[in-house]
Amino acid sequence: MDLVYQAADLFRSSEDRARAGEARAEAAEQAQLEIIAATERKLRDASRALEEARRRIESQQEQLDAAEFRAQAAEAEAREAKQSLALVEDAIRRRLLLTSGHDDGRSAAVA
């Protein structure tokens, strides 16, 4: 009978170890699932942040392009204004020269 009790104890001990092993395996699997879920959340958050950053960069690039276009337009206007001013200055000089040439030899004074 002693042998039967020992065999039963050995069997219960094996069952207990198997249950403990199963419990550890289930706990490890649950922890792994939680890690995967947390990682997926972090990836989604990072993806959203990356997309938002991309949109901001595109918006800033559009603003930069618009500012560059306005600067080029302002430069063109400044060149045109400078050319117009040069034409006006030239016309004034010619007019003064013509006036001073008919002024009995006296030079015209410009203030």
C-alpha cells in the first residue's frame, strides 16, 4: 500500500507542477499580449505624430514658397521702379540741359 501512496503522491506532484507550468505559461502569454498591445498603441501614436509633423512641414513649405514668390514679385517691382526713376532722372537732366542751353550761357542751378 505504501507504494500506491507514493505513486499517488508522485502523480499529484506531477499534476501540481504541470498546473504551475501552465499558469506560468498563461501569465507569460498574457504579459506578451499586453506588451504587443502597448507597442501597437505606441506605434499608432507615433504614426499620428509623424503624419501631423508631415502636414506641418508641408504647410510651412507652402508658406515658404508663397513668401519666396512675394519676394520675387517685390524684387521685380523694385527693379521696375528703379528703371522708372532712372528714366525720370534722365528726362529731368535732359530738360535742365535744354533749359540751361537757352539761358544765355548761364548755368541752371538745381536745389
